[in-house]
Amino acid sequence: MTSSELWTRATADRYDAEENERSSAAFLGPTLAFLADLAGDGRALEFAIGTGRVGVPLRESGVPVAGIELSEHMAAVLRRKIDEETLPVTIGDMATTVVPGDFTLVYLVYNTITNLLTQDEQVECFRNAARHLTPGGRFVIELGVPPLRFLPPGQVAVPFDVSERHLGFDTFDLVEQILVSHHFTRDGDGGGDRYRRDSSRHRYAWPAELDLMARLAGLELERRVADWSGEPFTENSAKHISVWRKPSP
């Protein structure tokens, strides 16, 4: 049922290199601590686990982890790092795919819920999370706040990265609530002017809209912070980490 765009072999093969900074122990430390605390003595399920940037080190820290991933190519990269018995991955979409067992934690990182391009599918993603959670379990999402305050009338694009090797900007369809992320990445280390162009579509959502999706799935907002270190979420926060809890009977 998913509208998500399927990540290709070429994208999967270069993903880890392009996300090298976000994969470092220093960067991931607060993320892993946050998730491990919520998982407790239970199991964690990562929706859209990708190449295992978060799931693999979380498993290595002692938390039992399983994953769902739409792209077989992304899952194949993960499988080079860890075996199926240690970290099982089911190929499928995060809105409807069901894996065996119960989990104390289901999580989605790095804006990935926006890969579902319709509101209905995003609602189903919340319902799927609730379906897997034990009573008292949590669903966690890391998501950027739509930067629409940077859009004066008539402007449709907002840059998010201007660096030596990468130019990135988002364009917005304010009616359909769709953004397209555009990437111009310099290829090679020779200092030349060859750039690779990539783009991906996303359905952005506001925190309040996610809270309503959670209520439809029977989940309750437990807390919302600005980052994995737990800084307060404010009107100026660029992203949020939101935690919803499945009530106990």
C-alpha cells in the first residue's frame, strides 16, 4: 500500500559514506542512550531500518532489535554488518508489515515517516506501531519541524545545506503538504566540478498533526523534546523527538 519511493542499489551502496558523520559514536551516543532507556528490558523494532545506522549499534549495546525495511538494497547493506539471527529484518512497508512478537519500543528516526506520502499511510504507520507495542510501550519519532517560516510570499525553496561537497534545498507544495529535497553532491575527491543530482519526495507533518495520528492509534503523548539529549522543545526548535505511550489496561 505504500507510496514511499524505493531506494535503489546505487543509493544504498553510497548511503553510509554520505552519512558518515551521523554514524559516528559521538553523534549516535545520545540517540542510543535515549532509545535504550525506553526499551528497558524489552525488544525494540525499527521502522525503515535502512542500512542499520542506528539499529546495529543499538543491538550491539545489548538491546534486542528487529527491523522493517522497504528497500532490499538497503537491507543488503545492513546484512553485511550483522547476521539475520542477531538482527532480523523483514522486507516490507512500515505502514502495514507485521513482524512476530511484542516490543517495548518502536522507533522511526531521521524524518523517515515523511517517506509515506499520504496522511492515511502515516496514520496507518502509527496504528502499526501500536499493533506491535506491549501495554506501556513507546513509539518514538525523530522529525524536523517544517521550515515554512523561511518562506516569504512567492518563495518556494529553502536551503538546508551549503557546503564544499553538497548543496541541498527543499521545495514546497503548500497545498498537498509535500516537500521535495534536492541534493547536488560533488563526486570524487579531485576537486572538480562534477556534481550528482538527487531528489526525494516527502510529506511533512506538524507535531500537532502527529499527536492526532497517535490518538487515532490509541497512543498518548508522553513527552516531546528538541533533540536526543533532551533539550526543551520550543517554538524555535528545528526538530523534535516525540514519545507516545500505549496505555496499560
